[in-house]
Amino acid sequence: MQLDNRALKHIPLLEGEEKIKFLHLQNNEISKIENLVSLPNLHFLDLSSNKLSEINNFSSVVHLRVLTLSKNMISSIPKSNLDTFRQLDVLDLHDNRITGKVDFSQHFKKLQNLRILNLSGNQIEEIEMTCSMKSLVELNLRGNKIKAL
């Protein structure tokens, strides 16, 4: 379902649309993640270029494989809010406002199927990679403030 470039301020409640697997909501004015409970079969969600500041309220989309949250105002990666995404294959957080330290054992430990992680274009200063992410094949950290790994 394509709902991009519509000046939406909220994710619409799509009742009766349980079969939706792909939802494009990029280039809107969405500031809060909500109304995903009626989309249990969602596999692809693009919320890039919105006004999101937090990663939360994803507990109902457990089958998500691709999540794009690039070009928002996200300043931190929550330690437990990503645990829902056990099947997530791609996570794109480029060009946000993520700062400080990113610890893979705290932020991404439960994402054992994650293959692609894009954290480029943020303000990340330190990366701690103490956990094994055997599926990860691409990690983009370009354009951050990292001095050493």
C-alpha cells in the first residue's frame, strides 16, 4: 500500500486490511508510531522522511522483515524496543540524530536474522560489538563521529 507524500500526520488505522504486507509511508509528517495493530502480516514498512523521534510501538508487527526509519529525528536506539523483530532482515536508520555509543549486545542482541544495518549519517561516537551477529553481512557506519572500533 502506497501512502507516501500525502502530508499524513498519523499512521492511518487500516482496519480490515490484515493481508497488507508492504506499507510505504515515506515523506509525510508522521511523528508517532501507532495504529499498526491491525497489520499482523506486515513484512515491509517504510517510514523514512517523517518526523519520528522514537522507535516504539512495534509489538504487533512481529513478522516485519524490512524496517526503514531513515531521515527522521531519532536520537537514540532503545535497548528493548527492537526485541520484537526476531525476523528482521534489514534495519535502516541512516540520517537521523543518533548520538553517543551503540552497543550491539544491548541494542541488537535479539536480531539474530539481521543481515543489513545502516547507521550512516548519524552522530555516533562509539561502537561496541561484543555480541555475535552471525547473519550480519552489511554494516554501514559512514558519516558518523567514530574514531575507533
